[in-house]
Amino acid sequence: MSTQTAPATTTSQTWTWSDLIIACIAREFHGEVIATGATLHSYLAARVAKALYESDLAIVGGSLAGFDCAIIVPQVLNDEFVCAHTSPAPIDWMEQWDLIAADKLRIFLGPAQIDRHGNSNISVLGDWSKPKVQLVGSRGIPDDVVRISELYFHVVQHSPRTFVEKVDFVCGLGYGEERKRLGLTTGLPRRVVSDLGVFGFDADRGHMVIESLHPGVSLESCQERTGFEWPPSDGSIPITQPPSEDEMHCIKALDPCGVRFLGTDDAPPDLLERIAAAEHELIHEARTTL
């Protein structure tokens, strides 16, 4: 059973927790050349952003097989293989890293830990010399820190184990003395979206702040699920704007299979079977097209 907190519902509400998260993230994509997400919701959000807000975005998924493929193809788990034949032009990793070096990438990372200063960790949990959990390693985050102006994050499940006082290992450098010592001006943590709210950073204090809480989420419940103290608020905390009609129409059109509900309380028991069947049919259609 998922422990994610869903927004409060009303009889007239037509959106779900997953829809809200996707809409929140989609609104953050603007003006980039390459847009992608390291989490399922953030990748789908990049497609929504291209459909509604930034038609010039080039979408890249888990590989370059379907670079900037057509967004009208339904979202499935192996979408780059399903719609690779719609990719307008090939691209290799060298070209992608050139674009990253030129600060043309907007990516929503999925940190295992993020602290009050915006330091992020996807490498190990526990002591580096004898970790409790070995994760994927720092991967491209150090490159992103020195090449991309801002870093964005999507935390699937907000908890004190993820929002921590201090990360166990720094993959992405946030605010603090080390950044000042290095004179580093790139890779600044900009936004964090979780299942509880949307969070930004006060550059002067170098501290994460609450920008909005999702409908039905209180400051008290957010504090209980955060491993550090939130700074005092200057006033009332805004409620996250729900998905618009256009956003909902787009989300449903791009994800008719319901991939966005995987791992949530909204998932029907046969969801994986439905997605697998749809994916099998789409792959067959793609091969036929080729």
C-alpha cells in the first residue's frame, strides 16, 4: 500500500495526486533545448510542457533511441522504443553533453536525499566506507552542477528519510561554505516538487523554503514528514494551483494507459497488465511502420 498523501478531494474534483504533480512540474519547463525527467511523473511532465507551453523543447527519455519523438504517442514504460521511429533526427551522447555544457538542459532529478541547503544524494546511504545501501552512484549530477545554471528535483514520497538535515554523501552541491570556497555559480538548487508541496530556496539564507502546499496538506503534517525545521513563514502559505482543464486534457491524452498511477493508491489492480498489453500493441505498430 502506498503511503503517499493525496490531496483532499471534492465531488467536483476531476484530478488526482499524480495529475497535480505532473502539472506542477510541467510549469517549470521553459526555454530549454533538452527537457527530461529522472522520475516517471517528471518525464511525463516534460511532454506536457512541450504540448502546452514550450513547443521547441526537445524531449529525451531513458536513452537517445527516441530523441524528441512525437509526444502524441501514448506514454508506456518503454516509450523510447515504441516511438523511436518518430524521432526527427539522430543524436549521440557527445552532442547531448555539448548541449549540457552549453546550459541547455532542464532535468528533474529524483534524489534519495536532499537537505535544507539543497545538497542532493543519489549515491549511498550511510557512511561511504561501509554504506547501508548502495545506490546508482553520482552519475551525471557533478557534471550538471558545473554546467547547468539550476537544478530541479522531484521527490516521489516526502519523508524525513528523504528531506534530511544533512545528506550522507554530496552528489549535487547546494548552498553553503563549500560552494563559496569553490566560487561555484552554477548548479544552484532551484525547485523541489514532492507529494506534499512545492519548495524553493532562499538564496540569501541558503535554505529551502515552502512555496506552496498541496490541497489538504497542512504545515504541521509537512513538518512531521521533514527531517529539518522549516524557517518561519512571512505569512499564509499558498495552496498549490490544481491542474487546469488544458493540463488535464493533455495529461489524459498523453497517458491513456495510466502509467502515472503506478505506485499510487489510484492504481487499479490490473494496471501493469493493461500497460503491458498496450505497449505490446504499440511496439507491433511501430515495427509495422518501419
